Amino acid sequence: MNYVGLIIGLSCLWLSAIASDPDDLVLVQLPQGKLRGRDNGNYYSYESIPYAEPPIGDLRLEAPEPYKQTWLDIFDATTAPVACLQWDQFTTEDDKLAGAEDCLTVSVYKPKNSSRNSYPVVAHIHGGAFMFGAAALNGHENVMREGKFILVKISYRLGPLGFASTGDADLPGNYGLKDQRLALEWIRQNIASFGGEPENVVLVGHSAGGASVHLQMLREDFGQLAKAAISFSGNALDPWVVQEGGRGRAFELGRIVGCGLAKDSASLKKCLKTKPASELVTAVRNFLIFSYVPFAPFGPVVEPSDVPKAFLTQNPTDVIKSGKFGQVPWAVTYVTEDGGYNAALLLNEWNKYGKSGTVIEDLNDRWFDWAPYLLFYRDSKKTIEDIDDYSRQIRQQYLGNRRFGIESYWDLQQLFTDILFKNSTQDSLDLHRKYGKSPAYAFVYDNPADTGIAHALSNRKDIDFGTVHGDDYFLIFENFVRDLELRPDEQLISRNFINMLADFALSDNGILKYGECVFKDNVGSEKFELLSISKNGCENKQYVEFP
């Protein structure tokens, strides 16, 4: 009996040792096999998990295929996600090539919080004009410190590899959007294995990520993948999102990389698949008229309805008017000087065309050449006369008879803010309040960062830029373009935003709250309901037109 008792006691100790083995806490079982993450102190991370087959070889320029491989050994999920291959605006060298073609992964970050057995989920789509950016560039330390939800970052194809399109069934485009969709399906199927609640997922994104969120939501079955969504400073109606002229750019891409004048889309795609991916992405520089302008030469398109696995077959405006989209609570936002992302770039010094000075001064001589690319109406107007008339009209509206220069910088910044961000935010909200059935919310943020994206792009700190693109979003997900050290007011705002996301994911009735303020629904409202968020707090306001 004593011998048996000893064996039982040793067995209990052995089982106890296994149960307390720290390895057990970072091991996760998926259908493909086991993976091992990392213990980061106050959270666990499981990074670079493939959700699709590598989009290389015959799978390049095709809709993504779900990941089918199995792991005989434990998969190492401790390596940070690689950026998808891109021509990166924020690489300062002339050679801006970065990333890898094999990049379709998700990364999961789980807080340690003894008060919860499971967590709501925030799925994150990074920004970057559909051309650049990466999941790893948006940090998660602020979010994990609060410990309110599981964060999943999605990587997706960018630039010509993600969005080259001839507008027909042979090369329809939108591969990056189809990647995002497949990643959302992966989250729905697998997040419970990490302790996530698949029924409590909110999708968020900033800039092109915000536009992507909106485009995902325009799929009628979106509600099967997420219960709510927030688009920060980007939505499907922004003029740089769904563009015309994609077919011409696709064939020009082929010509640049040595495919000649391809006779049709099928032969063009066949040729593009044989070229080094680095050559296809490096060709982006041939579509830029200067610096990184236009910032989105390749992006989402409307696909023909006969395309297998088509993502978007109608203009977003028509989709919303049809009412056949994901009827889930949605919030759309902007900041008061969103256009600083575009305007600040023009403050750089340069020496071209035989003279030196700031780029903004050269607008006086080259406005009619550059404006259609800066503001994305080059391919939406029917004639050169229409293009020039519009260029003249908007210059007159914002500058009158004054010249472009440092002294008129704020007027130019307002022009970019209105045309590229604010006006289409209002238009989107207007459509949702008329044709939507689920709550539609909006906020405007006004609280400048000490250092932000405008400072990074202009290389100047002597100009007051106001509240620029990302000054709100990067309080949630840290980014190298702004100060990582937050002021006391920004720390409070950061916590409020993080709590806002967590509560939105858990809300059963679609209520959205920021601090003590409860957002007001725009659906059916005669005036726009807009929550104003600033250093001094928050306040619900009504407007006939956005301020």
C-alpha cells in the first residue's frame, strides 16, 4: 500500500509539474498542429501564423488559397511578422524596396488578465495607402497594458502584387482585400483556441486600413465575421480608394518589367508571374510623378460580376444605396487636419527643374500638372478641359488669387483634408444614415501630437501642423512616426480609446462610448451627430455640414 501510495503521490507531483510548465501556457493547438508563442510578461504573443498558402509562383495575382499544410513539429510563432513586399514611402533611401512576397500571416496578442477566461477580439488592418505599411509597424504595448481584449494583426498583399487589375476576369485585382477577408475567416474559425470570443469581434483600421474595414463591411455577409467595425480616417468613398484607370496601369506595369505590349490580360498575367517580384514592386517608382505622389497608384477596383471569388462588383456608393451590405454598428472618423499627411510632403526642400526651393512653391507653376495626381481625379474626368476646369476651381476656392507658399500652407492643408478625407467621411455617413439599419457613428479628433506624421514627412519642426493623420490612432497602436512617450492628456485619451474598442466588441446592442460620452446614432437623423474629442474631453454636437 505504501508503495502504491508513493507511486500515486509521485504521479500527482508529475502531473502538477506538467500543469505548471510554462511551455504549456504558450502552446496552442490548431487544426494544422501545435504552435508555440512567447510569454512577454504581461501578455502572450503568437506571431506570423500563416492563414493562406504563400502567394508566389502560380498563386501570384490570384485570390488567396486557405492554408492547407500541417505541422509535424511545433510551429515557432515567436518571429515578428514580415512586411509584404512594397515600395515603402518611409524608407529614406532611393531604393525603397522592402518586405517579402510570402507574407500572408496573422499575429495574435493575448493579455494576461486573471479576471477573464476569454476575451473579446479586435482585428486590425494596417494602413499605408494600399501600397506600403506592415502589421508590425502598429505597436500593441498600450493595448496589452490595459489587458481588455485579444488583438489580431492582419498582413495582406500591397501595391501591384495586391491590386494590379485589368478590369476583367483574367486579372480582376483586389487580391489584398481578398487576403483580408480570408484572414477574418481564419479568425472566426481559430480565435477560440487562443481564448478569444469569435462572436465578439470588432474590426478596426486606419487610413487605407480604415477604408479596408469599410470595404469589408460592404460585403453582405460581413456580420458573420465581425459584430462591429470602426474606420479611422479612411473609408470606401475617399477618392484615393476605389479608382478608375487600373487597366492602363496594369498594362503599363507589364511594359515596364519587359512584358512588351501584351495582347490581352491573360498573356499579361502569365508574363507578370514569370518576373521577379522585386521587379514588379520596384516598377512602382515609374508611376510616381515626384516623391511619393500619387500615394496610391494601385488600389481597390470594381470587378466584373462574372469574376470567380469577386470581392467588389459595384461602386461603394451603389452598394450602400442597395442596402445589401453588412448591417453591423459602424463608426467613421476624421481628424481636423488629416490632409497634413499630403500637404507636409510639399514643404520639403528640393532642387529640380533648374531651381531650388520648397516643393510647395513649385505648385504655382505646376498646379495643373500635379493637382490631378495629388487629389486623384486624373482618371475620373472625361477630358483635359474637365481636369483643368476642376483644378482651377479648387485652387480658386481655397487660395483665391494668392500664391502657394509657406504663408498659405494651412489653406493647402485644408484643401487636402477636405477633398481626400473629410468630405467623403460626411458622404459615407450620409449614405449610411439614409440606407443603413444598424447604428452609424462618427467622431472628429482635435488634439495635436507634439511630433507626428507631418513632421516626419516634411523634416520640419518649425511649423504648427495641427491635428494630423494618425494623431488619434497612434495613441492606441504605437507608430514610429509619432512620440511613443505620451503626455498626461494623451495617456487618458489612449485609455478611453482602448476601452471604447473593448466595450464595442462586447456590446449586445451596438452602443459605442468614449469616456463619459455615449455616441449618438446617425441613422434616421436629420442632422449629423458628431462626437468631438479633444484634450478637454468629449462632446456630442449636431451639424448640417461637418466643421
